[in-house]
Amino acid sequence: MPDPGVGYSGDEAAQTPADPPKRGIRAFAAKYGKMLWWLHSFYALGLGISVVVFAQKGFAHARWLTITLAVAFLLVLLLFRLFGSGAKRSLDRTRDKLRFYVMTYVLKNLYQGMLFFLLPFYWRSATLDTPNQWFVVVLGVCAFLSTLDVIFDQVLMRWKVAASLFYFLTLFACLNLVLPALLPNIRSLVTLVAAAVISSLAFWLMHIRVREIVARPAIAVVLVVWTLGAAIGSFFARSVVPPVAMYVEYGAVGPQLLDDGRLAIEATSLHVSLIEELHVVTDVVIPGGKGDRLVHVWAHEGSIVQRSTDVDASAHGPTGTIRLRSQLDAADLPADPVGDWEVDVTTQDGQLIGRVGFVVID
């Protein structure tokens, strides 16, 4: 029994025994959870790079994207049906949290596989210092975001609008590659418009049910208008989307052509006194088949000088590669040809495949 003569301070009376330290898996997760998420993000980035390497094996593997696209669509739909969107999301129970993180983990892997697979194809098809390079930048940002667990789980998969936009862009980019793989010799512009239409329909199906479209005519009208807008918008935005998977493997300009069709001289800079006529030779890889008529567009200081539709196309090298040739006669040269020149390889609808540049000096 304590001595009644001994007093106790208020601080001492308020003291309680310290809580025992947490142990086990929960304690480890609480202490190192953020570090583990970041380590997993770096792992996911490394996995994405390995997918980029795998994509070099060939265009035929693009067909498998149809399966991952379908699974990703169903998972996104199920995710928001089960857990809701934004502030309405409820993950109070441990079982719900477990199901949510399993589903987002699978989705992350699907998106990483698709986006990193697309990057090398779009990179080859894009032309630097032109508008279509920005589409590749956007795809690269999306691929990087898919490796960041915190952003993917807490932002992209928290809000239905963000998730559906992310899927819309991924689906659109994938279909531009998948459709030529499934339907060889399809025209690039047809592929572009079809990809936009299918993606816009998928976007709306994430927000409304089929029975609501049937029951409410106003929704059906909005859906039709939205789809037509996507088709028209893709047509006018065709210059900013590379015509994947076509690309220029080789291109050069010279003042003279040999009998076998090769250039006698490959020049990046020519003196004006040497120019009587100019020839350009480009090798274009077309793994999806020759669905487009290709064109050489000659331009001097940004102004079009000649649009050569007769490019003397012929098979060259490996299967799926064609060689295009055209020439600019002396009579068609500008009065002062000195300056920067470009020869663009485009589709008949104006989608840029690649560019050859050279300079005429005085």
C-alpha cells in the first residue's frame, strides 16, 4: 500500500502504459508500405521496357491486343459497378479493399502491356518536328502513369470519367494498330475513323447501360451525335495521328539516278549549279499491306512545289517493304531554289509517314 504522505504529480497520474509495438505483416506494411509501392512502380516500368523489346519481334503480335482490350473493358466496367466512383466509392471492408486492389493490379498490367507494346510502332511512324510527334508523347505519358500505383489507383481508377478517358485513348491507339493486323490492306484513313467510332461507343458504354439507350431516345440521339463527332473529328485530326505501322526505313535525295533505280549520289546539301533535276528514293515499310496510295510532296521553304502521285512503287528488300521514286524537273524548280527542302511521304489522304530533308546552297 502506498505511503499516504507521498504525493503524485498530475503528469504522473495521467501517464498510461505505452501501447505495445505492432508486429507482423500489418506493422511491416504500415512502416514500409509507400516504399513498397514505389519499388513496385519501378518494377512495372522495367516490365514495360521488356514489352517494348518484345514488340520488336513483329507486327503480327498486335492481334493479341484484342484480347487485352476486351478484358480491360470488362474490368473497368465491373470496377465501377462494384465500388462506385469518386466520393461515392466505399472500401470500408477489408474484403472490398482486397478485391479492389486485385482488380486494379490486373488492370495496371493490362494497360502497361498494351501501351508499352504500342510505343515502338508509333515511335517509328511519327516524324519529329511535326504535329504527329505529340501523339507519341501522350502515349508515353499514359504508359508511364500506368506504372505509378498511387496515381493509377487513387486518380485514374477512382473517377469514372478519368478511367473512361484513359481507356478511350488506349483503345483508339490500339485499334489503329490492330485493325490493319486483322484486316490487311485496309486504308489508313478508314482505320483511323473506325478506331474513333469504336472508342467513342466504348466510352459511352462505361457511363450508360444499353437498356437506357433503348428506353430514352434522347440518350440515343446524344450517342449518335457523339459518334458522328468522333468520326468527323478524327478525319480533320488525321495529321496528328501517325499512320501506324507504316514508316520510312530509308530516304535520300540526289541529282542523278542510276539505271538500276538507285541514286548516284545521296546528298543532304547540294550547290545550286549542280541541280538540273532532283530525284528522291524512299523505302517504306507497310506491314499491314498496301491499302493506301502513297505520295511524295516536294516543298521548298515550307511552300509545296510538286505533289508526285506517280511514285514508281516497287517491292524492295524484305516482304512488306516498297521503294518509291519520284523526280523534280528543272522546269518545275522555283526561280531561286536556294534554301531548305523537304520531301514528305504521305498517304493519299494526307497522313505523314516520313520526311527526307536536304539543303540547296548558293
